[in-house]
Amino acid sequence: MFDSKIKSPEADRLFEAILSLETTEECYRFFEDICTIREIRDIAQRLEVAAMLSGGETVAAIASKTGASTTTVSRVNRCLRYGTNGYKIALERTSNKN
């Protein structure tokens, strides 16, 4: 079982709420209520960066194409290499949908 650093009853409730959403529209509604537009865009950008890194693109190319800082790209790359495989799981499960 995965031992998360953020595990709490509040985090459990948040993730259960996210898992209860059934459509992309419901996700837009929920995340626009719970996050700032900037937070949503930053998270979406990080996922795009992860996809591009997984596809073999360079840090410089990704920064240029996405507008992400090289620091952000490097941070995502570190998560891909040494993190909890969260990006990998999400990318594998969504790769055939895009």
C-alpha cells in the first residue's frame, strides 16, 4: 500500500469527491470552484510537460513550447524519475484518449 505524505481525512474526502465526478464538465465545474484559474492552468501545464518529457522532448524545447519555466520542467522531470509514479499512471491511462 502507498504511504502518502499528504494522507489525511481531508485529503481522502477531496480525492473521493474528485473520483465521484463523472464527466469532464463536472470536473470543470468542481475545479473552477475549488481552485483558482491559475492553479488549474499550472496543474494542466505540469501534466503536459510530463507528457512531453515522457515523449523524449528536451527541457529547452518543452519550456519554449509550453511557456513553463525550466525550473518547472526540471521539477516535473524529477517527479517522473524519482516520484511516486502518479504522472506515469495518469499518462498511461489517458494516452489513448488524446
